[in-house]
Amino acid sequence: EEMALTTAELSYLDDRKMAFEHLGQRTGLDGVKAVMTSLIQAERYGTPMGTALRVMAQENRDMRMAEAEKKAAALPP
């Protein structure tokens, strides 16, 4: 539903940045806000969005792995 609304906003708003910001605000999720911020910055600085998304995906994988290792280290032997 949120993606459909964002797609509609992208088609009628002059500024894509506003549509991305609205999606982050509507969801209220930190992860979505971070992705939208990255997309806004990628567009502003001319970085390919695919590159920005790959970097964010790798960072998220690294964070999940660190969290899993932390939990595993806390387990009794």
C-alpha cells in the first residue's frame, strides 16, 4: 500500500525528494527512513541509486551478522 502511494506521489509531485520523505514519515520505521535518506542523497549527488542500495544492503547484512555473533557469544558453552 505504501509503495503504491509513493508511486502515485512520484508521478504527480515535481520533486521526487518529497515523495521519498513522505514514505519515510508515513512508515515511521528507522530502516525505511535511512533508505529514503540514502536515495535522496544519491539523487542529489548524482550517485547511481543501485550503488546506494547495494551499500545499504551490505551495511544491513554486516549489522545483522554482528548481532548474531553477539548473541552466539552470549550462549553458554
